[in-house]
Amino acid sequence: MNDHPVSLAGSVLVATPIITDPPFARTVVALIEHDADGALGIIINLPSDLPVARFLPETSAEVVPPEVIFVGGPVGTDSAIGLLFADDPNSIRPSPFAGVTIVDPTDDHLATVGMRVFGGFAGWSPGQLEDECVRERGGRPLHTARISSHRAQSRCGM
């Protein structure tokens, strides 16, 4: 592990075909937090068949299609996390992704373009994500890409 790890918050993690274990097989994870205490992310490409309106009717008008709860990860599956999209990034709480922030989906939201609701999240203990990025480097089980101004910048041995 690197003695001075670079934060990967604001990156997306892309599972390669050698990751076959659910729930991470064929997933893309938006990495929201990454520091010395660990990492937190949300799987962004795994829709469920559960309609948001059934579980959070007060939120359903703000949800962008498809209006289902997405599987955010295997941790905290009894809770919901909202990713809020805004026209003006300055109108929302700062986050590593411009124009997107994490919210409680039941709160009132201003300057909203739309929201996606996730059940659960993905979490890594201190050093775990860094270890997964470099383990089996020849097989590259995990790719990361920094998202900035519509350009992807390779990270983690890609």
C-alpha cells in the first residue's frame, strides 16, 4: 500500500470481468468519500424492480427515469441515499462530483434537476480499497477513472 495514498473521491470504479462475485460483478461505483478512515461509494448501474413511489411517495416527483430504487451496495440496505442533480452546482452541498450531491431523499430539495434513489452503499475499511486497486495487478480486477470536465483520467494502474 502507498504511504501517501491519493484520494479517489470523485472517481468511478469499474469492475472488470474477473470480478464475478455479487454484488460487484459488472458494476460501476461512484466513489463519494475516500480518506484515511476508508471509502464510501454507490453502485450506479444496478436498478431494482422496486418503484420509488411505493417506498418514498413524497420523493417520487423528483426522481429521474427509471423511477426505481437502485441497488447502491451491500451495506445499509435498509436505508435510502439520494443523488441530487442540480443546474447550479453552487446551489447544493459540495461533493466530489460537480452538480451532484448526496441527500436524504425525504428532505425538501431546492434547485433540483432530478434525483436518483439508492438502497444501501458500498464501503471499504482503511486501506482496503487501495489493496484492491493493486492486488493481482496483472489481472486488473478494478479500474478507476477520475471524472473531470467530461474527460476520464486513468488511475490505479490502468
